[in-house]
Amino acid sequence: MRSALCSSLILLLLFPCVALADTHAAASAAYDDVNTAIDSSSAGDTVVIPGEAKTWTTYVTIPDSKTITLRGSATIGGSGTLTLTSP
């Protein structure tokens, strides 16, 4: 019993935290909702955009450091067009 406890404590000291990826669902395919979901994400996370058509008048910028995944089935038109389809 004491050996198992010591082993557990050693593992906790060696690996104090485990980073897990989160999923952030945008409330809609609207620019503000998608941008909010992207802003609240971290590297490795997934942002899910619901399936609906929206027109944006500006761009969403995802910093290179985020390395997030965008998933969904939205069609976003405007000055440029981005179509996301479910994998």
C-alpha cells in the first residue's frame, strides 16, 4: 500500500498537469459568435460552427500559435467565401 502511494506521488510530481483539448461551440455562424469561440480557444482545441449560411463583412484571424481545428457545416460568404463541411 505504501509503495503504491509513493509511486502515485512520484507520478504526480513528474506530470503535474495534463493538457486536454477542448471543444468550443459557436452560438451561431455569425461573425461575432465564431470570433468569440475562436478567441476562447487554445492551441489544440476544436471550434464547431453550426450549419447555417451567414455573410461576413470582415475577416476572422486565427493566430498561428492557436493551431485550432474548425469544424462545422456553415457557408460563409462576403468579400471572400469559406465553406465548412462536416468531416
